[in-house]
Amino acid sequence: MSSLLIVGGRVIDPASGFDGHAEVLIRDGRIVATGTGLAAEAPDVPVLDAKGAIVAPGFIDMHVHLREPGIEHAETIESGARAAAAGGFTSICCMANTIPVNDSAMTTSYIVQRAREVAVVNVFPIGAITKGSLGEELAAIGSMKEAGIVAISDDGRPVMNARVMRRAMELARALDLPVIDHCEDLNLSAGGDMHEGVQSVRLGLGGIPSTSEDVMVARDLLLAEQTGARFHVAHLSTRHSVAMVAYAKSRGLDVSCEVTPHHFAITDEELGSYDSNFKMKPPLRCHGDVDAIIEGIVSGVVDAIATDHAPHAGSEKMQEFERCPFGITGLETAIGLSLAELVHNGRITVMRLVELFTTGPDRIVKLGRGTLSPGAPGDVTVFDLDTEWTFDVQQSFSKSRNSPFHGRRFRGGPVATVVGGKIVWKREQ
């Protein structure tokens, strides 16, 4: 654990509502104080100059695929953590679809220990809902919680059996764990490669209808109401799903949802080139869905922005569109895309943006982070609003290169990432 004094920046902390120029003092890995004149109290502490930048609580990405164990050619805990740091994230939650699936305390313990050894950011594992993520028999959820999981999800594979999902929610409620579901009816989406609509017909590609997401969101919300579980919709992508989550919240259900930057930044019209880097699940939707997602962010229905960082090796991704896997990387472009699509055009404030990356996800997975309050972990994200930069996928810290945003010019982005008082990444001048 390290000590650091961050000076010169505009401090924004949604947990306390603070927004103003101040200094942040970290000692022995913990926040000591936020205010003015702190330099006189800490003459021995290294200084990080954040002049012209925003100083925020460490950003949390609650939906990341690190691929280790078992798929290390695409990503490792070490490389994924470095990509997270370069994207401004201090904490990430990794999904269970590894090989073997994280469905046991043994695999959870491996991830926790490996992260302690090699990760420059905090890594929190999410355990599988079912054994092997096959949707048939509940995984060892209790022992996995003891080993360190912060939620359960079969992400990548929806739990199709409603009875199994009900039992999972009942157990998760008893263990105070959120249930995160990849909402997709596989019978409706079977054979699809992109959003079903005008563009899929034009391109001759199999369609994935919005209803494949909508019917599963509806089912899970009903089960959440019945069981009283904390339920979270992963990578929500349709206007009907936004409306259903809003309605559930209005009735007092303990439900939440996340959206990804790519789902509010681009539409299915981008697939005209048949570029496999635009193939993902849920698929890129139409303008109506994108508008609804942004409205959900503005209105407060959406609780968090998460990347769904899904690395794939080039040999796998660069196949024919119908054969290649779904998913894109996203850790290093999330802040830039969010600023471009939400802040610079006046849709939301910077305070709201920081909330979506800090207190929002922390309320769901309960990491005890996302704040600059005294005693909190010394995790800080420093980003600016104006510096122009270009994303070069060949310079990515990820082991994979499957991003649709290569060559995109951004205005504003991460400047420095501080974990436990230690600067783990800093933008080159």
C-alpha cells in the first residue's frame, strides 16, 4: 500500500455529492481526506498533479471477461488488468465463463490468488449460477461466496430453465448475492448473427430479434418479484427492456441494469462492411433502441455502464461473419465513448457519468468502493474532458485486438489510474 497526494484537480464524488477543486490525500492505501491545504499536512507524500483534470473515485467495471483460466491465448488476468488500468478502471468483476467454468470454490480461489499476484487493479470474481454454466444444476454458490465471489451469473449462456433460475434467486437472496443474467431466449435467437431488422435483411444475415431479450427480462423480473432476490440485467440493449426495468423499479423491486458503451455509441448500420469486430451479443440494435438506452441513462433507470470486455484471438475473430465468435474488447475506450455520446453533447453531467462508473456498480456488487470518503480504499480515477487522442488497437494492453473503435479520435479520456495509493497507469505526455 502506498501514499499519494493528488493536487490541482476538480474532485467529483457522487457518494458525498462533492464537486469542486480540492486535494485528495491517500496514506497507506486509504483515503485520509479530501479538501484544501493538505500539502502542508503531508510534506513527505509523493504528489500527482491533476491540473485541468477530473479526480474521481476509482471506476468500477462490473462486467469483464478475463479468460483465465483456460483461454489465456485471448486474455490473462494480468493483461486484462493492465487494459483496465489504461482505461481508467481500478476494480473489475470477471465473469465465470472460463475453462473450467468458475463454478467451484477451487476455481474462485485460483482467480483471487492469481489476481493478487499479477493484477495491477482489484479483481473480483463472479461465480457461475449453474455447474458448467449448463443451466441444469446449481453450482456451489455458498462455498464460492466464502472463496470471494461478489455475484452469480452464467453470462454468455442464459439460464433457460425458469425453475432453475427461481432456485438460484432464492439461494442468492439468502446469501445476499446479486443474480446477473444474460437475458436471451436461445430459441428465438437461434441462427442469428446481428439485430433482426431492415439491416439484417439487406445484408442477408440471420437476425436476433429484440424479443429474444425482452421475454427473458420479463421472466426474470417476475421471478425476482416472487423471490425477493437482487436481480441485475446485464448489457441491456432494447427499448422494451428499458421500459420493463423502469416499471419494476417503480414498483419497488430490487432490480438494476447496466448498458455498454457500444450499445449507446453505434447501431446495426455499422455492419455494412461485414466487419466481425462489430459482432457482439446482444447485437448492435437500431436507432430506436439506442435512443431508449440513452434516455434510460438520462432518467436514472440505468444504474451502471459496464464494458462487457470480451477478448478473442485474431485467429478466432477474423473468420467469416457467420462463424466468428461474438464479443469485442472495451476497457480502454469506455470513458472516451461515454464522454463523446453522453457528456459532450449535454445529455448528462460529469457527476452523473462518474456515478455510472462508481456508486452505481458498487451498489449492485457491494465492493465497498466507489467513494473518496475518509477510510475508503485509495482508488482514484483521473480523467480529462478535452485532450484529443486516437485509439490504436495495436497499442492495446489487452492480448486481443477485436475492437470496432480502432482509429477513432476521442476528446477526453483517462489520465491516471491509482490503486491503493499507487499509480498503476499514467498517460504518456
